[in-house]
Amino acid sequence: MLAYLKIYKKSKVPYIFDPGQQIISFSRKELSEAIAGSKVLIGNDYEIQLILKRLGINLAGLKKMIEILVITKGAKGSEIHSGTRVIKIPPARPKNTSDPTGAGDAYRAGLIKGLVEDWPLEKTGRLAGLVAVYTVEKYGTQTHRFSWAGLKKRYRENFGGEL
């Protein structure tokens, strides 16, 4: 992970840092340097608390290090922090809750799609949450499927508006 981050920084390639279960393997210095160079830091609420504790800072201090902070909160939705804005993303409604495994990865995929398309963060976060719901509805990490038409329909049903 750290080797890739050095390459991204040297090449001035914006990157998303999602340390996940690796947080405790980084030294304080490594974690700080990795976060400080990222465009987006993403983690669930527990992971973000681990990061804060590891770095010995508060949320305001963390937000000063990055452009965008995404905190996922499972069935409670997510928050996207950008500058002084805190965007609360409501959860998408799953048809069932079979297995949460892989939901974070799916969320990140939806987030990347919205960022690449340069969509507003509100729309990007809603897409990310909706993509994650498909994973929650199926047992296993990569057993879900969806179509663009189906995604657009469920987006409209969950949030109103269009993708």
C-alpha cells in the first residue's frame, strides 16, 4: 500500500485512501503521510475512530488533512465531509439484509463512479449507498448484479431525482 502511495504522490495522481483493516499495521507517521496525500479518505465509523485514536487528533484535525472524508455508517447511511460541509447521505432501502460482506467495497465503487463523473457529492454518496445495498441483499462478496436501468429505477425510488 505504501509503495503505491509513494508512486501516486510522486506522479501527482489523486487517490482514495481506504486503509480498512490495515489501520493498525501502519505506524502513526505512515498513516499520517498516507492520509495527508489522499484526495479522499474513506472508512466506516469504527475505522475512522481508530484512525483518530492512532493519530491522536480529533475529527476537525483529520478533515484539515484531506479534501473529502467519507464515513460509512451501515444501515444509517453515510456522511461526506468536504471543507466545512457535512453531507448526510440517507441509507438506501435494501429488499433484505442477507450479508453485509463486501458492502464497503461496493460503496467505494459507487463513490468512484460519481467522482469520475464529477457529480455533486450528494448524488455521488447516494449512488454509493445504493450500490452497497445490492451487496447486502446477496450472500457472499461478489454475488450481486444490477443493470444501469435497474440502478436508475431504485435510485429514483429511494431518493427521488435521476442518475
